[in-house]
Amino acid sequence: MPGNRRQERSPPTLARSATASGSTPRTRDRSRGWGNSASYGLDLLANGIRWRSGDEVLLVDGDFPADVHPWRVAEPQGVTVRLLRPAGPVVQPEELAGELRGRTRLFCTSWVSSFNGHAADTRALGQVCRDAGVTFVLNLSQALGARRLEIASLPVDAVTCCGYKWLCGPYGTGFCWLDPRLRESLAERHAYWLAMHAGRGFDRIRDYTRRHDLGARAWDVFCPASFFNVMPWLAAIEYLLQAGGERIERHDQELVGLLLERLRRGDPWRPARCRHRRFPARRQSALLPASLQHGGRAAPRGRVARRAGQPPLSRGGAFGGPAGGRRRPFPAARPPLRR
């Protein structure tokens, strides 16, 4: 059964995926599970946590929908989903501390905002949650692979991440990491036969004994041994590991700095994040939205692109498309990062 042999070899490499941006390898493999997206990890938590009527889930108003919708399935159990609206581009620790209530059970947010590119202070947010006894869940999708993360030293209870952004994998890949205490508290909502039979010989294929020693693997997405998805992703992870997280982050920040410098020189593009107060360098991510300017103001969405016969691309007010009805190549920035 080739699928089973690959299933046996793959989890150690998957476990290293969290080290692709320099995060620690000291976290236990049993705390990570296969997924097919960031949503998968959030969904298993929303359905696995043993909710009590009156519990509250606190989320960030303006976050990506993937961080919001999964928790709403708990509302029929008497759980309230409440949105915190930050004053700036991302929620600040003092804002979070002021919004936590006695019945707040869980707080979930993105490390880097999909809409403005700002990075949250995950360590400070996690400490606020830890001090209040609130479960802290973090979506890494817009950062892991471009920024380093020390999971072992971070006050976080669960992280989830897709594999097809900065981890350079195909669509339909992802993983989640669960703190052992949180993992052991979850109600099991599915039993996947391939995980149950991992390590068993074919002579025991009809052994239906339910296992309780799988750790996070008990939550593996079904059919994780999809060679067309997993194998290219593992190759990408190995490349990131060899390149080194510190080197990748430094390279990305050089590119962001160069891009900001060129964007600020003149029309027609402006970096969207310039509308906010300047964040320190550690808050800069490798995601940089930009707005198209026309006569000193933001151009009507899509107008310039349509004149050029190109489809407009936009997210959250940030717009992408050719400028002024003609293609304007951006000057070469830096040579590509090589091994």
C-alpha cells in the first residue's frame, strides 16, 4: 500500500513545515496535523471545543472571513461571536485587554492582515490571553514562510496555516498545530481509518480497534496522501528549510523596502499602509497592498484597468492593475534568493 508508506514518511517532514521560516523544531510532531487549508484547523477547533452556553468567541472586525465563519457554527450551542474593531490596522494588546470579558473563551486573529499587510504583535496578544485564561488561536497564512516564528516560546494555544501562500505549496495544502493541553480537551468528531491503521501491517487491516495515541494526527484531513499536492509542497518546504528562515525574512524585507521606496517616488501607485501611522520594522510584513492614485486621489476602482483592457484586481480597497492605460514595468529589484 504505497499510500500508507508515504503516510508514514510524510508527517515528520510536515512537522518541519513550521520551521520553514525559522520556527523551532522543538515542538512535538504529535501536536501537528495535516489539513487542506487554514480553514480546516479553525473548523476542527470550532467543532471540537466543548462549548458551554454563554461562552464568547472574540474576533477582529475586518479580519479575513476564514477567521470568522468557522466559529459561528457554535452559536446554536449558546456561544456568542463578538467582533472587536481595532482603532488601527491591527488589534493592539491594550485594546484586546480592554475587550476581554469573564465569559470570553477564545480569541482568534491573523498574524498578518490580508487587507493591509500589517503584522500583529502576537507575543503581546498571546500574553494578554494567557493572563486572562483565554484560548489564543492564530492564523499564520499570510506570514509563515516569509517570517520566522518560535512556536515553543510563543504564548499561543493553536495555530493554523494554509500551505499555498508563503510556504509555496499547491492549493489544497495546510496544517494546524495544537497545544497538547488544548488537543487533549477536544471532543473527537471524526475517526479516519488511515490514521487509525498507521504503523499496522496489512494482516491487521480488519482490526477495528479505536486508537487514542494519535495526537493531532487524529484530526488529519481525509486523504492527506495526495501525491499531486503533498509531494510538491514537501519539496517547497525542504527548499525553505535549506534557504533558512532568517535569510528569507531579511531578503523579503529588502524587497519590501525597495518597493516602498519606488512607490513613494511618484504617481500613480501609493502603498495603502501609508494611510496609517508608521509601524516599526518588526510590524512590517512581506504583504504590501497598494492603491492606484488619479489626480492626487484614489482612482475609481477598475476604471484605469478597464481602459487598458485588463481585468481589475482588488481586495479591501487595495487595487491592482496596469497604470494610466499602459503597461509600466517595475525596475528590477533584487536577484532571486538561491540556495
